[in-house]
Amino acid sequence: MTMDADFVIVGAGSAGCAIAYRLAEAGQSVLVIEHGGTDAGPFIQMPAALSYPMNMARYDWGFQSEPEPHLNNRRLAVPRGKVIGGSSSINGMVYVRGHAHDYDHWRDQGADGWGYADVLPYFRRMEHSHGGQEGWRGSDGPLHVTRGPRRNPLFHAFVEAGRQAGYGVTDDYNGERQEGFGPMEQTVFRGRRWSAANAYLKPALKRPNCTLIRAFARRVVIENGRAVGVEVARGGGVEVIRARREVVLAASSINSPKLLMLSGIGPAGHLAAHGIPVIADRPGVGANLQDHLELYIQMAASQPISLYKYWNIWGKGLVGAQWLFTGTGLGASNQFESAGFIRSRAGVDYPDIQFHFLPIAVRYDGKLAAKGHGFQAHVGPMRSLSRGSVTLRSADPGADPLIRFNYMSDPQDWWEFRQCIRLTREIFAQEAFKPFVKHEIQPGAACQSDAELDAFIREHAESAYHPCGTCRMGRADDRHAVVDPQARVIGVEGLRVADSSIFPRITNGNLNAPSIMVGEKVSDHLLGRDPLAADNREPWVHPQWKVAQR
């Protein structure tokens, strides 16, 4: 029996779930292909357990970068969600729209119709904001966005220290003003992770016209220049799931370019080298790979007020039990409850440094905690000039692609990262932290010179897990664009890409929110609807940005 639908979506991740919801709501028949399985169970649904699913082969594709030449040839983990909800089911649940100027840059680079005025209505449509700025935020969308309780005094010390250092305070960095220090937002609702699966896919699947298929996508089937379906491996065999109208790749910035190349869409020489017939020579497929790198600036605490008291089997059991039985307590938050966005220097018009504050000194993957009480700020530059690529390892669909980020390959990156460290140290040195700081754990007081900081960066910088850009959106006559401003793959009919791979440039902050927004906006293009009316409200920009850093 041949399975078919009006629309076939590859990937039940952040964008794919949103598209499935909107298409099904509009009465179209939808088939969603997802290689991963269920998101049931406490490791995904309990917010504080966030370090577990990204380390579990059951939920994660398990990708690694190639050795990074500017980071001591380290291979960095590249977690991507292999489960319904995609990476929104294994991420840190931090919700950041990005800055208004990010989207104006997209528009100016050829993504017509994707300026901030164009995307703001889609952010509002998708959100149900709890505590956000009225007018700028949505109030009845599927995606609940909340704030943690911020009961630990360290959360307030971080914001106050930022203020003491001369920075502004913002009550909603997703509203009019991003720049400054304030509460961090999270995709958590009623104590549970509010992933794209919970917000969008599960409601969509309650409709008779939306179906989820567990299968491994091998390639897009293209006949006479048009995508007509997707070849999948399922139940020990290979079959084709056919699309009557369009195929949508929403398989991540790693797997979407891989699938395009396996389907004959990509750099002609690279495809030919792997024996793949060329259908559309698009040199931009797999290029333009970007990410955020970050460091943890860790401080030892002089008081036993951090979460370290729970960093043992009994403490974790207690937190887990309270969450399981009541949905409350420390387990009901990702513990990222205060944030900061600042500019690295005068002459930068909007923030290019982001802080996540955490009231324990621990690695993001949860594998190692500093001994004793402590706290940390995750910090990194937002707009690195370095670019990498995703390419095929072989023509075998089962082979992982080659991922080369080429991190820190631009000299500007080194200056920005050193600036991140020095500005963070200045914040931790403020009066607000005097009652709490014992000493610096890492990089450590002895690490001061440019050369010493560079050595620390080379050894300790980690991915913030924000890969994007590998199927860049641009004008149809742009040789290096992969999709046009309606997300249509240039050179093939009936095929679109809708996920973080279409970002022309990485946004300012975590990528889950803009990825869902892409799904919301592309769903209107798929349905042939006029886009939502533009909203021309002006975001806050520091009036002295040309001459002042803060």
C-alpha cells in the first residue's frame, strides 16, 4: 500500500511540528516522518533533567564535529533531537526570540519578507507568554513561555551586579528591549518541558488528517524536476511516501542539507565525487554552517546556597520525587532563571554577548560538577564570523555527515571571546556578589594575559548547540542561496526547507524560538496565504551605542 498525503514533512522537530499543526488545522492531509520515537518519561518531561536526554542515544543522533583545528583538534558534541519534538525535546528550554536587527539583516541579505516587522506577528501568533511585555508578546498561542521562580538569591545578585557594572535592566528581553540584565524565559508549562511536540504535534495528531510515521528518511524522490515523495527505510524495507502537493524538509541544519545532497541537490562536484546524479547544482547546500560557542566562568561560593547540595543520589532522588508526585519544586525549572545581553564594545549597535546564569558550577552536559558550592555564567559571542560546512561522508544514507564548524577561524573571534571573559569577571567583582564569592574556579585567577586566555578558550570552549545556516535563504538569483524567501528549494519544484538551516545568519540567542517561528511563517507560504500584516513597532537601541559600550 502506497502512503500519501497532501504534504509530507520530514522531521518532527521545532519547525516541523509547527507546520504540521497549521496545515492540519487548515484541513490539509499531513504525514510527518520522524526517525525517533516517543518523548514519554521523566528524562525529557522534567525540566531540571535537561542534561540527560542529550546524552542518551535513544533521543540524540549522536553527531560529532570533525577535529576542530583552532580548538586543539577537539571533536565537539553536536546533539540533535531524535525524538518527537526534535531538539526542543532535549534542549535547555531557554526561550530567546533573537534581536530585531537579526531579522532586518536577514531581509537586507535577500530574505525579503523576513524583516523584524514581518516576523514579529508570527512570534506573537505562536506564543502564550506568561509575564511578557504586553503588545510585543503573544497571549493565546500554542507555545507556553514562562519564567522561573528565581527563589535563589544568586539570580537577583546577577542582575543587580549587571546594574552595578553600568548596564541596563530589562524585564523582557523578548519584548521591546533585549539589551540588559533580567529574568530568563523558558519553554516550561505547569512544571513540564513545553516542547514543540507538546505544544504543536500532539494536538495536530488528534485530527484525522495528520499522521506520524516512524521511519528513516533516505532521500527526496524527484521526478521531472519535481519532488513527489520521500524514500524511507521502515520495518526492514524501503518504501516511498508520496506527497500530492509538497515535501517539506524540517530535519535540522545537519540532516536537511544531508538529505538534499543525497537527493541530488548540492555542490555538483561534491555530489559527483560520491556518484550521486546532479539534479540541481546548488553550491550553498551544506555551506554557511554557524554556531554559538560558550565558556563557563565558574565561581566558588562562600555560602552553601547553590544547587550543589542536591548534586548527589539522594538530592536528585528528592528533587525527582517531588516533581513526579506534584510537578513542582526544583525539578520544574531548567534553573536558567536570569540572563544578560550586552555589547562587547562601543560601535556595536545591538548586543553581541549573551549570558545564561546558573546557580551551580557544572558542565552543561551534566557530566561533571565542580567540588563544592558554586555558580557560573555561560558566556559567548553571538555573531562569530567563522563559517563551516556539512558535507557527505558517503552516498550511504545511513552514514553520518562530515560536520566541520571551523570554530575560531576568524581573528575577531579571539578578541570577542577574551572580552567575554573579562566583562564577566567584572560583573562577578561587583558589590552584589561580595556576600557570595569565594574565588574563581575557572579560568582561575592566574589566567590573565591574552595568551593565557586564548589557551583556556582552545581547551574549554564548548558548543552552545545552536547549529544553523546550511540551507541559506536568499533571492532566487543568488547562486549561494538554497531556498528563496518562501523557503522553496531553488531549482526544484514542490520542495521546501523549513528549520534553522535556512537562517542567513545566526540569531542573537538560543535557536528554538526562531526555528518555531520559521515553521509558523512557512506554513502560511505552503497554504498560499498572505503573510500576517507587518508590525512596524521600533525596538529599543542604546541611544549612545556609537560611543558607549554600556
